[in-house]
Amino acid sequence: MRILDFITHPPFQSELCKTGHEFVLAASECWDHWDVSLRPLPGNASVVSEIDPEGLDLAIVATREQYVRAARLDIPVILLSHTIMHPWDREFFAALPDHVEMVYVSDHKRATFGDLGQRGRTIRLAADADEDFTGYSGADARILNVTNRFSQQGDRGYDLYRRLTEGLPVQVIGHHNDPIPGARAATDLDDLRQLYRTNRAYLNTDPQGRLHLATLEAMATGMPLVSPPIAELMPYVDDGVNAFVSTDEGALRDALEELLEDEELAQRVGEAGRAIVRTHFGIDRFLREWSEAIGDVADRRGKSAGRGSPLRPRRAGDDSGLRVAINVGLLGTIKTGIGQHAANLVEGLAATDGPNSYHLIVGTSSVDKLPTGHNLHPLLVRSGDEMWEETGLPSVLEECRADVYHSPAFGIPIVKPCPCVATVHDCIPKLFPEHAPPFLRRFFDDWAPTWMKLADHLIAVSEHTKHDIAHLYGVSEDKITVIYQASPSRRRVDDEEAISDVKRRLGIPGPYVLYVGRIELRKNIAGMIDAFRLLRARGDFDGTLVLAGPRDPEPHDPEGVLPPEGEYGDIIVPGFVAEDDLSGLYSGAQAFCFPSFYEGFGLPVLEALACGVPVVTSNVSSLPEVGGDAAIYVNPHDIEDMADGMSRAISDTQLRGGAGPARARAS
């Protein structure tokens, strides 16, 4: 069986590899932790930087972030709990689907999960007392402790360690322990085993009662243990016989001093403690229980994330409408396309008068951009990180008792407290990866297939986009509804003085052909500039070309053809134009040119039509759907055809006003 493993603890992973399965370790999680010069990788384990889901049977994870990454691959998951959960973790994991198995490393830690602890199984830690950890002599009268970042733990153990060992010979081993006098960095496995064999006693000072693997390894070797009570060991411990365990610091200090003085006592207590490990924490039991868990969970393949969520039950006679949660966080972050779509959606919902209520999930930077409405209810959140949609959103949906969740721009949480609907605007990163940043390419390659399956329904902004979704991701067309975008606030401005004010603020001296949108290669900016200059060279137009819109922060522009903001004689690039100025800017143009190579919809075309300006656009992708019979269509790869289209739009006065506004209202 091939297992994707995110566990970052090399000793535990080494034991797990003895099950004989093939383990693929995610480099992003384990590489900083696994120093192969100190603890070589087992022969059936390999580290990969890019995860290929092909052939993976299941994943083992330890955090909610790791769970999200694994669940995106649509394989069964074992969630190994090795820390006490925070309240928000409990909320997240309580909603996990049945194909996820919870495995706890101790009953003590299982109890910290509250009611959630009733789910899953406990598989205690283990150490191999017959082969890996043997040969204790205790000849070196010194105390050993193995802990990473020990000095940073404060009252979680380091303060107790300092009080117990003051004036005594002690050796601390582990990562990031430089401030501790005499501490050594992590050592290789053979050296660590030798330290277990030769040092006199092992000191554990974790005051939370947790059993660490290093403690088991020391006991398995035959080292006598000195420790505050450890929940998992207490049923088997006889103080002073097979370990020294007490809540009394004085008693622990006395035990350390006595062991340093009496080598025979250390041998006797250590051997009795070794018997505890062999009987109750043996490697055979560990491998048997983990093999059973892996087999059980692997059988759950195909029973995972894609299932739809049922509507919450509604009381008889409840006519209060649906509680619809909408993630509108893009209002303040994306100023074109998707962000504008979200703004238009909220504006349209505010004008409705039905029984539904809309709960708008919004960040602090965007809340002031929301319109007011009797049916709009802002839910202010602080997302904090890129995983929030997976780790925080489910709790928000539970708290607002959402009947349905809508994402206006991709993204469905893996844990779904209610049915989820997502809008897909385009598949450009999949179709034209050269025009997409790396994170979007990864998103559409690795994550999009899963969340499209997770969604209970998808909205496509055009028939063309619907076809792309079905073709590229194998989604049934029955699951996709086409809803064209709208531009409720865009209207023609007939006030010439208002138009002149906009032109003056943007530095436009006379007549102009307009483009509105992001300044990027996919929009065919270079071809449009060449066509416009051909138009001028032929004497068909004596004005300027205005390219209004933000430039990509990191544009893919190897030949430097995209102009930055500024004036270039016949080209004006004002950058992003404020919403209040856009209607006037559209209305004052002699023609609007939008010769993009590909669009999922093409909202600027609809906005230009709404303002009555003649539109020249491409005859490809979704653009003919948007423009209908109200636009002039050109081949975006033919400079002369584009120049001819601009010339016709400028010279044909019947195209101004015309069918454009009616077409925009019909879309």
C-alpha cells in the first residue's frame, strides 16, 4: 500500500515504516525535521517535493492544515492526534466526514478531545526493546534528557528541569537547545542509542502527563525513569520499583541523587521499567494495530468528500426564507472581474424584497464597501492565513446557521456544514498556464478537481465556461447552471460636462478608443496597440488609445510589451479607474475595444454596451455570448481585422446607443 505521510517526527515515522507499506513523505512538512545524516530514511520511505496523487491509497496527517492538503487529493485520511486540541480544532474535526479515521496516541490525549474522543481508536506509542534499544550499562553517572526547543517551554517543563538538576551532571540532547549549558544538538541514531545505554538515568519533566517517544526509548533500553506522573504509564508503575514517579519535586531530586550514587539500583529499576515497555508498549502490538487501522481506512476509498450536504431541516410552516452565507472577501482585494462580480451580486441582492437573508462573510478591509439593505447581514471575520477557508469557514457557517453557502469565486470547504454552491468564472490557468501565476496553476491542477466535486452545484458565467468545466474536469453538465453576469450600476452618461471632468482628471485630451480591464498579455494588449497604430497610420482616427485598468503585480511579460502607467503620445495608461468615473469614461469613448484571446465572460463588454458605446471584441470564447448582435467581432490574431473593426465602430454613428443598452439589460 502506498501512503502519503505528513508526520514530522522521524522516530515515530521510523517505527511506522516497519508495517512494510510504502511511505511517501511530503518534503514541505518533514524535510526540516528529518536530517538523513542523523536518522537515515527507511528503505520503504521516500521524500517528494511534488505530490503525485496517482497510486496513493491513503494519507496520514497530524494537523488540520495537513488534513486539508491531503483531502484535496480525494483519498482516505488518518488523522493522528498528538497534541491537545484548541476549541477551534474541535469544531473543525467534529464535522469531518466518516471516511476520516481519528487515531490517538494515548487515552490521555484522547480525553482532551472531549466528545470527539469517542470517535476513532487509540494506538499507543511503542519502542522495540528487543532489537533497537538494548544493552543498558549506566556506566556514566549522568542524567539524560532528550527534548527539542527545551529552553522555550518555560513552565511546561524547563523550569522544573532546572530545579531538579541544579548541581547535578546532566546531558540534554535535541534541536534548538543552544541556550542550555552543555546541551548538544540532535545526534545520529547510533549515538543516541549509545547515550541511552551509558547514561545512568532518564529525566522527563513534562508536567502535562504526556508520554514522549524518547521516554519509551530510554525505558526500552533499560534506563531508570525519573518523572512527574505520566498518565499512560501510571497503571503499570510501582514507584521505586520500576520507575521513580512523584508529584513531589524533593522526592524526584532525591531519586536522581540516589541513582547517580547507586549503579546497582539503576540497573534493577531500569530492567523492571524495561519490562513495562516490552509488555504494554511493544513494537509487535504497535505494528499490528497500525496495520489494522491502515487496512480499515484504505477500504473507505470512494466514500469521501464528493457527497452533497443535505439542507438543514426546517420547521413546518417556516416561511422565513433561506439563510444564505456568501463569501464577499474579494470586494476589497480584486478590483476587476471577479471582485466586480462580487460587488454587483451584493448590490443586486440588496435590491431584492424576498424572504431570504444574506449573511456576507467579509474581512475588515472590505466591510466598508458593503451596501446596506434590510436583508444583508455582515459577518466580520479575520481570515489570517490562506487556510482559513478550510479551517475557519466551517465554524462561521455553523455559527450563522447557514442553509446554503455561496462562494462567488472558487473554493468550497472540505468540511461542509451546509450545501455549497460555487461560481466558476473561467478555467484560464488550466487552459493557458503560461499566463497564470504559479499558485493559480497549482490551484487549478491540484485543488479544483476536488472542490468541483465537493460543490453541491456550480454556477458558470457563460455557456463557454460551462463547457470548459465539463470538458476539463469531468463534471456533469447537469450539475452546472449558467448565470450570466450583470452590471446593475453601469448606465450611459449624457452630461458632456461630467464626461469632460473625467477626461480632465485622467489626462485624456480629445477623442479616444477605450479598453478597460487588467493589463496583461492574455488580454491581447500588444495586438490592440498595433491595430490602433495601424488605424492611425491609415488616417482613420486621430485620437488616443486609453488602457484603463490595473497592471498585474508580476506580469508575465518577457518581451516588455505591456506599458506601465503613463502617457506615450497616442497611448494613455491611467491605471485603475475609480468606480464613480467608469460610466463617464465608457460613455465618452468613440469606441470600446476588447480583443482578448480568451474570457470566461467579459464583463467590460457588457458594461460598455450598457453605456451605449460601440464595442469591438473577439470572436472567440464567451465574448460572442456577451455581445450578441450588438457588437462588432474580430479575429484577435489579425491586426488588420482589429483595425478594420475599430474603424467601423468609430465611423458608424448608428452603432452609438443602438442595441447596446438593451443587450446589456437582457444579459
